[in-house]
Amino acid sequence: MRFSASTMILSLAVAMLATGWSAVPTHAAEPAVYQAGNNLGDDVAAQAAQAEQPCAGEQQPGVLGSVFGRFLNPTECDPRWSFTGDGVVLQRSSTRSQSLFRNVRDTRDLLNSRDLNFPAEMGFQLGAIRHGPCGWDLELGYFQIDGWNANSTVPGQSLMVGGTAGGGAFVTDGEAHYKSAIHLAEINLRREWCDGLTLLIGFRAGELNELYTAYGVGASLPISVSLNTNTYNHLYGLQTGADYEFYNMGGPLKVSALCKAGIYGNSAMQSSRIIEGNSIDQTLDAHRNQAAFIGEAGMIATYQVTCHLSLRASCQAVWIEGVALAPEQIGANDFDTNANSIDTHGGIFYYGGGLGVEVKF
């Protein structure tokens, strides 16, 4: 590719400003060493081999200088940055068994929390890796899905359960709505341990927030009756893991497996409120610090399209244990005696996959 003189001068000037180069080079040019060969072709081959060493005596460029250098010198060393973006679709497991609506004549469940099944929901995850010397990398990651919704109706008369003893309110045409959202952010220090295997250790923080709402019309009096339960889980802790590239035949396709696990501190809170017309409006709150666990495993396949762009496909599973889930708080509170508590023994399992891109420069 040819450049005009003005373009070359402008590019070099910007690169010098970005990298802090002066008119005097920081490293004196080393004299070329010529080996005597059998003919002229051997000398040319030796000079070409020496020229193909782009990292020898390289001065670390600035950010802008690095960008210009990538375009002006495509044979530069390995990329400094990797960015990934994926759209993910995950399925979420249901909660433990908790009665929500019961038959008015016996204790048979008309609706249980296990019946509130979430459909697969779409979210996204972003990642950035700063590649350092000697195989050391710094990684940032963020994951979010905040649209899980499960709804159900209970026609006819039923008992809306609202306490530990199974008490509640008799309603007609009951409704149940369950929402859930999760956000996870992490920072990891990665080190290539051996060929294809990278170990990591880092810090992860997340939030798991849920809302359960039950509605109905009083069976004896035509007044609205509602039960709302909010739960908030703030998770902070250390994690460790490994990334193993088990398929790489030197072509554009690479496949790797990933696993992470960590123990977290969970600052959990729940707030439950029951409203019956204009006569009853009662709220019970509780808070607890709980140890929690987050484990993650998955596989990622990348197909390199250009020197800087690759396509990604992934499958993953995430397991969280030791959190407060909204419907499970019904069995932890008793509005008749004002006994408030919080259940932090809930667990969730997420599984699914995603598609995205990876950009390196």
C-alpha cells in the first residue's frame, strides 16, 4: 500500500506526539550483520528474516500511537486489548416449594411457587482484557438480565397465603406475579500457566433483586387485597477459575472451556407488605448477612474472520446458592403476630447460551 508524502508526515507527527518520541531516538540503531552466503539470494533471505522481528527493541507506544502503529505496521506484536460483547439467552430455575394460594375447603395447593416458571430471557454480557507481559492479563466483565417475569391466575375463591402458619386472606380471582433481575460485575487477574491453560483470580460483585406480588378481591367484602414481597441480595467476594483452550489446530476455529467459583458475603434484605382495602396496611422487614456461593461453567467457540475480528458462540451455566428469593419469604413472616424474619437459603440455576463478537487490537 502506498501513502502520499503529506499523509506519511502527518501520521508520523501524530504518532510522535502520542508516544512522546523526541527527535533523538532513545535506542541507537544497531548495525546490520550480514552473513556471507553462497550467493546474493542467501544475503537477501538473511536480511528479510532479521526484518521480520517486529518486537526487537520496540519502544512502548502511547494509546494513540499504538492505534496508528497497528495500521501502519500490521506485523506488530500480539494485540494489547481484547473486547467481547455477547447477547445471551438464559433459562432460570424455579424456587423451592412454597404455597401461594390454597383451596378454601382443605390445604391443597391451587398455586405453588414451583408453578411460576420463568421463560427464557435475553440479556447481555461485556468483557475487556488488557494483555500484559509474560502472559499476565487484566480482565473486566459485566453481565445483566433484568426481564424475568412469571405470571399466573387462580380463578374462583381461594386462600391467599400470607404467613408462616398458613394464614392469609380469602379472595376471589387471585393473581400472582413474580419478577427477577441479576447483575454481575467482575475484575480478574489472569496468567497463562501452560500451553492452552490460563488460571485466574479476582473479585466479583453482584445484585439479585426480586419482587413477588399477589392480588385478589376479598371473598366476604369486595375490597382489594394484595401481598408484596421484595428481596435484595448484595453479593461481594473473591473467585478463582481456569480457562482451557482444548481445540486449536492453527486454523480460524478455537474452542475453550471456562469455570469459576467463589465464596461471597451476601447482605440480604426483605420487605413484605400486606394491604386489605383501607383498614390494613402492614409491613415486615428483615436483614441478614449470609455466606453465599456462585459457580459458573461454560464453553466458548470463536471463529476468526479477520486479524482483529472474531465471531463467538457460547453455552454457560451459573449456580447461585445462599440468597433470599421473594416467594420464599412468605414462610418467614407472620403478620398475625408481627414476627419478621428472612429466609436466605434459596438457590437458583441459570443455563443457556449466547452469540457475539470479539475485537482485538
